[in-house]
Amino acid sequence: MSWTVWTEEIPAQTVLDMPVDLRRKTANFLRALAIEAGGAINLGRKPPGDAMDDFEVRYSLEVPGEPVIIEYMIMREAKEIRVSVLVWFH
């Protein structure tokens, strides 16, 4: 089973409110994040971003070149990257 990305309601609405080009870039980034973070975890490596807790569950990172910051949680048993916070500076 491959890793997936799931976005909570408020971050999802934030993405939908973005201009089309930024929305596309952000959605593509989130899909790539699931692949990259899941692959890192599968190999026993640190996922992308800065750890936000001592349990290696919550991480934060920026979408490169865009005014967007993402906080995500690693749901290991479900093989899911869960986006809990997404901030768009506009």
C-alpha cells in the first residue's frame, strides 16, 4: 500500500480559495509530499520539514517559492500524511 495525503476541512478550503495556478502548485506539492515523506519513513529516514514534537509525528514546511506553510502529521499505521494546518499568506 502506498502513502496518501489527506487534508482536513479548513486547509482544504484554503487551497480551494487560492488562485488557480497556486492551487495547482499546492495540490501537486501535497501529492509529492506523500510520496517523499512516505518513502523516507519506509526507509527509516526523517521526512521533509521541521519536527514540531518529540514523537516525530508533526512536521512543518514551506511550499518552495510560494507563500504557503504546511503543518502535517504522520499517520504511520494508515500510511497517511494528514495536513492539519495550511497557511496562505496573501
